[in-house]
Amino acid sequence: MPVGLKQAGPAEAKVCVLTGARGFVGSRLKGQLERNGWRVIEWTRQPEPRSGAVAFRLGQEVDPSLLRGAHALVHCAYDYGPRRWEEIAAINVSGSQKLLAAAREAGVRCVVFISSISAFAGCRSFYGKAKMAIEAFARSNGAYVIRPGL
């Protein structure tokens, strides 16, 4: 676990905003963070009523005030719907850049981007290329980048 996501003590309930919390990786991260004393706020496309989740769609503008008070942001979300590069770049790449910039503006101390082993120099898939572009932006803004395997 990155240094900034260490276990929270009983008196200091840390807050983590988690995009993609209902996906395979995100759901497991959510459980682990909660077991380590974090309060997790899901940012999801379809928040359930009274869940405390925030409606979030990649590609839309992100109000930095929604991230104020969060100690960490873990960005797992990816929209698999678009097929053409222009749409993928507009939604996933630009959308992730907007999110990460908003986190920086809000003063979020620890930002983690969950990438993929599909992201590597010379990759040919649009998915891998999108992840590479997001990684570059994330790193240039001081975020941790993780490429989990299967």
C-alpha cells in the first residue's frame, strides 16, 4: 500500500475518494481500505440512494470542492463503452486529467492511479495507450501509478 494510504488510527478516520469502486479492482480496494479504518466515498455513475456515494462520470468537469477534506483519491474508473480513439481520449484520458487536476487543486495529499499491465511502451491497443497517457499526466502531478496484473 502506498505510504500515504497507511492504516488510519482510531482517532483519525481518514477519507478516501474511490472512483470505480464497484468494479473488480475497486471493490477489493474499497474493502481493504475500510478494514484499515478509512472512510471510503464512492464516486460512481449510478449512486444508490442514501449510500453517501457521489454521482461521477469520466469526461465531465470535476468541481474541486467535492474533493476537499479527502486525504486520498484512488482512481480506478475507466469507461469501456467508447470504441474510437477520439471518444476514448475525450472520456477516459481528458476525464482522468480533469479529476486529477481537481484533486491537486483541492489539496488531496495522496493520489493513486490504477493503470494496467496493458500500458507499456509500444502497446497497440487503445486501452493501453489511454492508460499510458493517463499515467504520464498522473506522474507529472505527483500521483502514484500502479499497474496490477491479472
